[in-house]
Amino acid sequence: MTNPKRLLIVDDNEDILSTFYEFFNSMGYEVKTAGDGFVALKLLRDEALFFDCLITDLVMPNISGVGLISIVKKEFTHLKIIAITGYGDQPGALASEAKADIVLFKPIDLFKIEDTVASLLSDDNDNPKV
Amino acid sequence: MSTPLIGVSKSMLKIKELINHVANTCLNVLITGETGVGKEVVAQSLYTESNRSSQHFVKINCAALPETLLESELYGYEKGAFTGAHKKRPGKFQTADKGVLFLDEIGDMPLALQSKMLHVLQSGQFSPLGSDQNFKTDVWVIAATNHNLEEAIRAKTFREDLFYRLNIIKIEIPPLRQRKEDIPSLIEYYFRLYKTQYPNNMGSKPDAETLNRLCNYPWPGNVRQLQNCIKKQMVVNSWDKIFEELPSEHPQNIPRDISNPLNHESSPFNYNEETNDRMSIISEFVDLSTSSEKLFEDISLKKIKKLASDRVEKEVITFVLGRVGWNRSKAAKILKISYKTLLYKMSEFEVAPP
């Protein structure tokens, strides 16, 4: 039996957050959620090694997704990062600049996100970033 | 010495915690809030807690200077770059290198300079006016504004791309009227400060009633206005006089009780009285002295409705029973409830003949 992969999902929209939570839970992931980048950062600083992958929205209060990605890239380098944005090109471009592994644009199919997560986490055994 | 961030409200504690978590990231910060809430104090705290605290903290007010002057202040110029440029002068980007550049009133920056700023933030390079040399710059940019930048973007007076680049970390400072809990500690702090600065001043601290009035004033000018009042009190030593001079706010609250001849239309305290009335009614049913978190747990409209109606019912039942010589069936008839209900209510509210 393998350990379930652990996701941290961050979005300031509660409905989206609970939809993501239900979906990834049902797909066999272990999921924790946070309502903005600041809550997420506190979770990470408490137990960074717990998580395998971060899925984050970009435009949020306190610490934005772009801010969170920059911090994670510096402090928690093992984490894979998927950025999801619904605000046009600007934040998405900044997320790429902050070196998110993948940037996806809303609206987006949950199964497609799951595919992305699965493939990111499967080449964990060291393909340096493509 | 810089002012410490003072406050015990939930929102201020959260801001302190946020500062603590991001001070060493050097990510761009946007601080928003009404005038006088303490945006610069927050910027200073970020700087003091960061590993750049031994470097410069350079401030520039983007609203105070005309466009061309602002540009040369920010980027500096070479000798002969324009008429009057007799010698080379470094800009703020240069003096702030390795330190913090605090861009106050960023919402008032002219559009042309916004583009240039964006370019510098993207590339980490700038060139002084009249120079074709590019300089690398390593500044931590903290910007502040009392404008709603999202609205400014819609009105096309602020660049969306610059907004997103600055808005990596957003610190929103609520106005003082939304965090009244902070007022006593602010008063305490500024009293102590001005006493040490002007030891001969006689101004007395507010007593409980005055403090209450101070806490219930809406402070349109926020902490700065409160600060000025305390400074004034050090000189005039009369809270009455200070209240007289405070501008009245929220005029919609003023024409309250027309039938009350004692209600002076011009009094600046109608707002306060109204708030006080409300608070005193609420305090009869809820303990207002607890933390706001606990308070919100305690406030349930259903619970309060029950408490309030119980109290009125008890008074009415006692009154009617007294009038009919404690004849319960008569009282039940008058109250238009059943005899059984009356007995039940009497025992619930512990109503007994004297």
C-alpha cells in the first residue's frame, strides 16, 4: 500500500475550496486547505514536509498566490507548485516568473488538474524541471 | 526612533503576525488604508523586522512632487541632464540600494512614471536622467496608498500590471473606528510620549467617562487625529474644549430625537450618544467586555430575543398581577394567555407576590 499524496490547496473562494477538497479527497489524496496565502504559509511553516504539492489561486488578500509561490520556491523547495488564475494574464505571468511549475487558467476541468498533479508528482524521482 | 505598531484588536494582531512572517521575504508590499491609520508605521515595522534593518529606509511621497521632480528624485540625474542640473545627483533607487524604498501615496503617481516604475521593478535596473548607463538596483519596495487601486485601474488612472506587481503582499489597515479596542492603548502611548517630550505640560489623562467618549468618536482622521487631540490636551488641558473642536461626523445620525428639547442639533456628540444608547441596551444582554471573538460567539439573535422578551414579559406580568391583587385567573384573562401559561411563566421568571 502506498501513502496517499498530500496536497495543500489555497483559494479565497470557499465554494471552490470545498469543491477541490471533495474532489481530490475522492481521488485518494490527503488534502488540507487554506483561505489565503498567509494561512497557507503558516501551515507550511508548521509542517512543510507533510505536503507534496501546492495548488494555489493567485489573487488573494494578505499574501497573494504569487507571494506564496516565491516564498515556497525559496523555503520549501521539494514542493511542486500549480498556480491557477482567473484574472487574465498579469498574475499568471507573475506566477511563471516566480517559477510555479505549472500555471493553469480558469475555468478548468478538475480532472485536468488531477492529471497535472499526478504527472508532476510521478516524475518526483528526479527529472529536473522541464 | 520609529513608532511601534500599537494595538490589541484582532486586526492589528493579525497585521503584526503577517509582518513577522513576511519581513524577511523582501517581496513587494502594498499597504492600504485611510489617511492617518499608520501606513508608514507598518512600513517601518516591516523594515525593522527585516534583515535589511541595518541599511537605509528611504521614503518618497509620490503625491507631494510634480512629475518631473518626482522622476529625478527617484532615478537621479547626470550633470547637464536638464537646465539647472549643475552636478550629478543620485536618486532614491540608488540611496535605497540593499535597503527599503517606501513609495508613499503610490496611487497619485502620474501614469508615465508608473510605466517607468514597472520597468524598473521588472528588470531590477534603472538609468538616471541624462545617462545611458543602466544601474542594477536591489531595493525592497513597499508602497502605500489611501486610494482604492482596483477602482483606479477601472478608471484607467493606475496601471493594472504595476498593481499586480506591487500587490504581492497586501496589508490592509482598518480605520480606527473599526478597532475601538486600540484607542485606550494608543492614548496611553501618546500620553507617555508627549510627557517625556514636554515634561512641563500639565494635560491630564482622560477619566473613565472621557475615555468612553474618546472610544466612541468615529475619528475620521484616524490615529493621526487622535494623536493631535492628545497633543492639544497637553497644552489646553480641557477635554471639554477638545471635544468641542472635534468635527462632527456622520450627520445622518444627528436628527435623532426631535421631541427631546435637550437635544442640541449642533452637538457633536449625538453620534456618540446614539452609539452609547445602543451599546448600553446591548450590554444588558451580552457581556461586551470580552474579546471580540468570544463576543461574536455569545451574540445570537435568537438568544438575545429570548432574553429581551423574557425581561419585558416578567415586568408586564408582575405589573398586571399587582393591579388585580395577585388574582392569577384575572391576570391571565387580561394578558390574554391561558391560566396554565401564566403559572408556567410565573415560575420561569420567578414572579411571586411580595
